[in-house]
Amino acid sequence: METAFKWLQACALLLSALVLAKWICHYSAGWLTYFFLFWKTLKHQRRGFPGQGKRLKVILCGFLRTGTMSLMTALDTLGFPCFHGTHLARPPTGDLFIKAFTYGNPKDWLKLLDGYASIADLAALSSYKDLIKIFPEAKVILNIRDPNRWYVSFSKTITKTTHGSDRNFIFKLLTPLLADYFQVAVYDKFFSGNPQDRETCIRAFTDHIEEVKKHVAPENLLIYDIEKEKGWKTLCEFMEVPIPDVPFPRVNEREAFGLLVKGTAFIHIMVLFLYVASIIYIVFRIVA
């Protein structure tokens, strides 16, 4: 009778562990990713630009792989603290973004962007129309590059790492937070869920450029070609700020993204391993 009760306890524990596994591992790994990979940099950014309640002044709505990290750093330098895709590593922030993206509620966007004066990367790309309605005074920067060269860069970094029959499963398993954001805000919205098709991607890229041109008043729009612009002049003139006495930032996004995905995957693997090992250990202690 005692043995049967122990096995019943063990089965109940295993069932509970399976039910709770995704939630526990998802958020534990998300918080660890945030603290180990992003916290120091992002905390420094917010500490340097504390501005609680600061209104959004810049919307950087170009596709990923069009210099968003370099421009984010440039905007920070100019005094416009930038909300970027890296901020979504913090689980509550990522969850709030998905909510704001899905429902377009101004209160969610105001809460998400409190303290920031600019926004870039997938959050701006996917929701620039909603953001313009909420912040009509904000300037819009459309960062672009040659579509064919953009696709080569996009496919060799983001698509290669995050999509495909086997990679898609592995990416979702090991980095569920990043996978959700990419799938919902980029792949489904722009590429009909198929970012591996060259024609679909390039058409979405060029259509987005034309859509932004039609949707934003010319006097409020800067089309910033990252392959032609070489310094601060164009950006500073558009933002009506003096040129800083520092070199224009050139961030290696390909290398940074690769390290990000590898680091995030490693943390998720370790969390999953420790979770499974802990369950096995507890079950062993119960039935032993």
C-alpha cells in the first residue's frame, strides 16, 4: 500500500511537472536571459536617460537588418533613448509588447514606452501605424537598403537561425520568447509565415517602403539608406540637434545577433536540463 502511494505521488508530480514545464522554463529562462545578456546595458541606458513619461519623438520603422542597432545607438547618443527588440528579453516587457501589438491599446503602448523617446526594430516595424496615431508629433525614420542585399543579410542571419523545418522547432523549443515575437510580429505579419521564400520577402520589403511613404507626411519622414549615409549630418538635421563630437556608431548586427541567439539558447538548455534533473531527483527520492 505504501509503495503504491509513493508511485501515485510520483505520477502526480510528473503530471504537474509536465503541465507547468512550459510556464516555469519559459519565464525562468527569460529572466535569466535578460539579466545575463541585457540587464547591464539596458539598465545603463535607462539610468542615463531617466525621463519618466517622456513622449515618443522618433519611430524607426525599417526592417530588421537595415542598421537598426547602429541607429538605436545613434539615437541614444543624441538624447533619444531607444526602445529596441533587445528590451523584449525581459518577460513582462515582451508580454506587454505582444498585448500592445495585438490589440493596439494606447494605454499599453504608453506603459511599454514610458521613459523612451524613440523606438526601433520589430516593435516599430510591426506597429508604426498605431504608434503614429498615439504619437502624431513623432518623426518617422524609414531605414532602408538595397532589397537584394537586404535579403541576403536577412536570410543568412535571422531566417537561418530562427526558421525552417528543423530550425523552427529547435528555436521555439530553446528560445520560446524570441520565437513568439518573431513569428507574430514579423513572419506572420509580413511574410505570410514563410520567411524563407525570397520573392515573398523582397516583395514585403519593397511594399513596406511604399506603404510608409504613403502613410507618413513627407515633411515628417526621413528615408535613411544605410548603404549611402556615412555620418551624423542627415540624421542630426532631420532631428534638429547638433552633431555630436563622436564617431557615428557602426554596430556589427550579424555578429551581435548570432551571439544573442547562442547565449539565449544556452540559457534555455541549462534551465530545461536543471528542471528535468530536479524532477527526476525528486521522483527518485519519493519512490526510493
